[in-house]
Amino acid sequence: MNSRKHFHLAILHAAALAVAAPSALSQDVRVDITSAVAPGTGNVRLNGTPGDFYMIFFSFEESLTDLGDGIILLVDPIRAIQENLHIEGTIPGGGIVNFSFPTTAEWAGGRISFQGVTVGPATGLLISNLCRATFQAPNTFADAVGLPSSFSILGDLLPQADGDLLAIGGAGPVVQTYDTCLQQAIPSGLMSAGGYPLSSRTQLANGKILVAGGITAGLDGTGQLGVNIQTTTEAYLFDPADGTTTPTATPMTTARAGAAAVLLNNGKVIITGGIGAIDLANPASLLTGVLQSTELYDPATNSFAAGPSLVEGKAFHTATKLNNGNVLVAGGLAQAFGIPFISNLSYTYNAATNSFGFLPALFTGSRMFHSAVKLADGRVQLIGGITADLSGVLESGDLTQIVLGSIDTTAIFNPSSPFAPWGNGPLLSESRALHTATLLPGNKILVAGGLSGNLDIGSLLSGNLGGLVSPSATATSELVTPSTVTPGPTMGAARAGASAAVSPMDGRVIILGGGPLTCELYQP
């Protein structure tokens, strides 16, 4: 053993003997990979106690290594020291170590695993988390390292205080945590109740998730599962801190599914519209059961109260909180005066007066299952969606005359222009709905996946599935601004109904679910 290796292992061993209890992963020491762009710059960050000695080991392969005295690492420190694959020094006064290194195009597609240890007179020996770097060229997708623990569709990916992301609502009662360092979605809880399809999920100020409404499947008198489809008033709070699920003190005032929910500046949640009743024996119930009602959840009382009514009922719409605290409610499957339609109207909820304006604002392109993104300058951009021509139904009453299809239009809402707030945005390179839309720096939006095409309602309702024409999931992406559309890279798999969020660690976009079990990373 050379003297350098012997010196480092002697430090680790001496520190281990000084620790009263066996060492374990410590929340006081964390390693993050804040950049893995290739070509470009890689950056490793270590947070620890100022003045402590640190070593960060890295390797192209992981191996469980037991050094004795309870010291277990997933990056072999002996190999790292022998091959000089480590960084060392003393943690500066700010408690943060940043190590940057240049990368070339050859690094793209490679992965390196990092893990650190620190030693100090007061802290003893502490072991960090494991963090994996997947190197990517700019404007590319790459597969994350691990697979999700469960299939996910139409869920949410919500940021957590520790820098990870919570995947909830897309896998039934299963809740997953996407670990941004491990690049893996792992089980983090199981909702003991709720988590129904088409429920709304809202992250409260205290970090808990309000999960409200949705559709439930029951048994009818013949014992056929799924025939008795109902909407529900049930609402629950899921606590990511301990994985518990508790019912709210009161249920919602109205059963609803496919509603939209927004956290207001006062801490309350407004839930708008949705479908109030679903009758599988009467598909028209989807068109006639659209709700105009809203309700407010108050975390102080853990209960619901009726809110102001919408002028037109809405379901599968979007609700976006504006910079002034008001809420823009736009599009969706709608109903007014008993007539169903796909809406190209928006209404603004005034949080101060708890009311909606009576007059709508009109935008180009009726749509539902679209996305709405609030831009950095406070404007809101609607992207894609599904539209429908219901004229044939209204004339004949024949539901097979409905024409449904994805659209390629975008629309932009400017709250600074109250008398003419809507303008047209650029056309997408491909029509799509149920896609992801993630805001990047510079008012640029990554739009990825979704369904593209038309749906043959006649074949669907007649049971002639052999001749059914339906939209198909796409793997394409595009970069959208208020004035431009640029084709983006192709994902590794086609997805529709996926969840997406920006990693707070490195700014990459994480896309989870929507069909495939893989997670994908987009490097801006």
C-alpha cells in the first residue's frame, strides 16, 4: 500500500473509532451534481461543516464497500484512492465546496457516481448520499438511471423542500419520490384512501398535498367491477414528511372529477368545475354533467365551503394563478344553458372579492386537455389541446357525429390588457394534447410528448373497435416562446399524460410516466 493511500485510510479508520455509534448516511453532508453538460462544465457541490476535512470519491461503477466499523459506501474509496479518483480538502467557512471541471463531447452519455465523507473533531466521520451524474449535450434527452416503482399517468410532479420531487396522483394510491441525485423514482408512501383518477392535487404552504375528488369504481348487483363509476366528494391530506393520509374535516360540497385547483395567496385552495356525474350507460352524461360550481378549501379549518359559480361549467380546463393573486380559468369541456361545447373562453377569479367576472375573454382555438404556462413576465400561454366539432350532435342528437382532434394553436393571455387580454401565439410544429409543458429560462417552454391525431367517435360508441381511429402518443418535442416554435429533440419513448418538472439541483427537466416506465432527463 502506498503512503498516500495508507494515510487516507488511516484517517477514515481513526475517525470511525472515534464515533460512538456506527456511521450512517448523514443529512448534514450532501453531495449534488449541479451541472453535467457535455461539452461544457461539470460541477460537484458538497455541503458540510466548515473546517471539516472532506474527500469526494467518484467512479464509473458502483460497488457496495464495507470498510468496517459501520462505514459502508457505494463508491469504493480504496479503488478511488488507488486511481486518484477523488477530491479532497477542508470545507471553507460557508460550508459549501464547489468543484468544477471541463467536459468534452465524448463525455455525453457517460455516467459517474460520486459520494463524499467528512471528518471533524465535533462531527466525527459523516458519509454523504450517493449522487449520479448523467452527462448530456445541450438540448438532448437521456434516460435516467432508475425505473419508477409504478406506472404513472395524469399525475403531478411536485418540488419538495429537500430538493427531490414528489410524484403523486398518477399511480393510484402509490406515491413516489424522484430522487434527483439517484435519478430514480422510489416508493415513498401509499395513500390509505383517495388517490382516485381525475382527482385534483394541490401542494399547500405546509408541504402537505390536498387530494380532492376523482372517480371511483364500484361493484354493481352482478358483481361486475368498474360498472358503477361515480364521482366523489372525498378529500384527503397526504403528508410527504411521514407518508400519512388523513381525511379532511369535511368532504367537498360537490362530487367532482376533472376539476382544476389552485393554491391562493391567502393559503386557501380554489377548486373549479369538473364533471359531477358519469353514467357509462349514457355517454352523453359527460357532456351534460359539467359543473359551474366551485369551492374553497381552508387549511385553518381543514374544511370546504361553496365558492362563486362559474358563468359556464368547465371540466378538463386549466386554472393558473396570476402574479396579482387572481386565477385565470381557461378552456375545457364546457356547458352553458344546457348546451355542451369545447370552450374558447376564459374567466378570471378575483381573490380579493371572491368572485368571477360575468363577461368572458375570448381566445382563438377552443380546447381541453391543453397546458397553461405562466411566463416569467406574468403572461400565460395556452398550448395545444383537444377540440371538438359538436355541430352534428346538436343538429341530430347523434353522438357518433362528434369530431375530436388535437390542435396545434397557442394563445397568450396578457393581464396588463384587461379589455383585449388574448392574442395568438405561434403554431406548434405538431398538434398535441395531454403533453408536458415546462418553463425554462428565457420564457422558453419545453413541450414534449402527448397525443396527436383524431378520434373516431362513431366507431368507439358503436363498439366497432376494429375500425377505430384514435390519436397516438408521440415522442417529439418542441421549444415554444410567445413568438416562435423550434423543433426539439426526440424523447426515448412516446408519452401521453406524463408528469414533468425542473430539477432544483441542476435545472434539467425530469419527465416521468405517460406510458413508459423509464424516466427521461432533458438538458436545456
